[in-house]
Amino acid sequence: MRTHAHGIALLASTIIMAGAATHAASAQIVGVEFSKDYQLIDLGSISGLPTPNGGLVIRADEPNTLYIGGAANSSSGIVARIGLTRDTDGHISGFGCADPEVFALAPHIDGGLFFAPGAVLFYTGYPINVIGQIPPGETAATRIIDLTALGISSSAGSATLVPAGFPGAGRLKILSYNASRWYDAAIVPDGAGTYDIVEVSPPIQIVGSPEGAVYIPAGNPMFDVPSVLVAEYGAGEVGAYDIDDNGDPIPNTRRDFVLGLSGAEGAAIDPVTGDFIFSTFGGGNRVVVVRGFTISPTCVGDLDGSGAVDGGDLTILLSSWGDCGSCPADLDGNCVVNGTDVGVLLASWGVCSN
């Protein structure tokens, strides 16, 4: 049985990384098939975040901010915003200088956390089998949808939208933790700034008591076709599946991507590097990054969105020089734009490869 949080700690005024340093994961290992190409980096637990951890997500327009669920599965659940730091290659290296803050209340938040079009934040609620929707400017859900009424087995652990560029782009995928079922659905605007959930399909049976799920582009090492990674809480693993032309997993294609986990929970893709990020519910309530992906969703240093890193981006960076809080030109996430950020930008100079 999953352990529910029995209380909620106050958020600390600063974030530190457990052990004060990034270190390679030990009990957690990359599956044999993938081990030559991918590396696990355990960022540790987040000081001051109410545990257990829930889902997590990074917005492309806020690459140095992590949104993550806290006090997961409890009535005190929240979504917090936490700063990130990056190394000179753009990879997440730890938790940054910005003070943590409660972004919104999210009772019973579980492994599902993502932004829909219009910056509406979706989260799944466990064990009450709901999806909550938090529109921009709100600090709590203004729309909560009962998934049981839609025929979805209790209780959903996670949900996600298929990203652009993948088969089934824009479709909603809902994962039942208890039944290990994967559902396809659609979202349509309801006229109130949130969404209705419609067109729920019969489920696909998968394994492992699934939680978070993310999509991996074809062309990454050992991913010849578009794929999905699924955090399997019950199995203590992350499974990799080929997907069909609707963005759904093909069950008999499952491969072991990560093994030896305790409470695999939320899942996200770093929009800067394409790295896979996941959280654990219990097991130290950690945040873990998997590096080795060669196709990134965005381009480090492309500050003007032109598809290239060039003089225009350098001008933006120089105009932000000095202490800037959390600004786009702060490419390493330390709240100061300086020579290190220039180095990151220059390392990505030219047309974005993706």
C-alpha cells in the first residue's frame, strides 16, 4: 500500500542539494541495453519540500525553474517552484539560488503534472481519481474532473499530453496506477479557461503500477522509433515502449530503461537538453536525471527563439548583465549573468541541430 504524507513541513527559505553535491546514483542503474549510452545523475532530495514527492515539469519558457508536487497523495498537496542550476553544457546540475515558493495548492497530487495550451497546469489526484486544472493566475484548481465518471479505473496516478512532433500529438494520456491501464482521450476548451476531457478510449493494459510518462524522439541512442518512458512505481523501474500512430505504448515492445528504483513517480523532459528527469515518492524523495539523449527539444542560448544562437542572443545576454534574479539570459541558473553564461551561449553557437 502506498504511504500517504502525515504532515507538511514548512518550505525552507533556500534550497540545497542533499549531501551538498551531485553524485552518481548507486542502487539505481540504467538497463543493460542502454547502459553504454546513458548515465544516471542523482540530484538528491530537495530541502524544505514537503514529502513525498509528486510529479514534476519544466516549462520551455522557464528552463531554470522546476515545478514539483509536494506532500503527494495528501489533502495538503502542493505544487512548488524551485530554481535549477546548469553546467556549462546546459545540463541540470542541482537546485538553484531562487527561494522555493508554493505555486499552487494541489490536494492529493500524484505523479501527473503538465502544462496544457494556455498555460493551464494539470495534475492527477490520488487516490480520489481526479484531474485538477489550475489556470494562469490561480493558486488552486478551478476545475476538477472526476475520472471514475469517465470510465477510468481508480485511481489514476498520472496523465500527460503527447508533445508536438509525435504521433497522436495533443492527445491526453491517463495512466491508472491501481489497474496498470493506459487510456487515450482528448481535451477541448470549456469556455472558462479550462478543459473538458472527452473521447476516452478503452484502455491498453501495461505493467508496473504506472506513474509519470514522457515521450522520446526517434534518433536518440537505442531509440529507433518514437517512444515513451513510463515510471513504474510498483515495479521500481522505468520502462521504454515503442509507440503506435496514436502515441500509445505497444505493450510487447517494453524494455528496461532504469532498474532498482524505490517509488518511481513523476517524469519530465528537460526542454534545454532533452535529458529525462524523474522524481521518487519515498526512497529518499529524490530527483534523478538521465543524460545521454542527443536530440533536444530546444537550443541552449537561443534567447530570441530564432532557431539559432547568434549575435542577437549575445546582445540579449549582455543587456541582462549582472544580478538578474531568474531571467532567461541566466543560462546556468545562478541568478547572475556573467562570463559563465557567455561560455554556455558560445558553446551552442550556430543553427540549432534539432
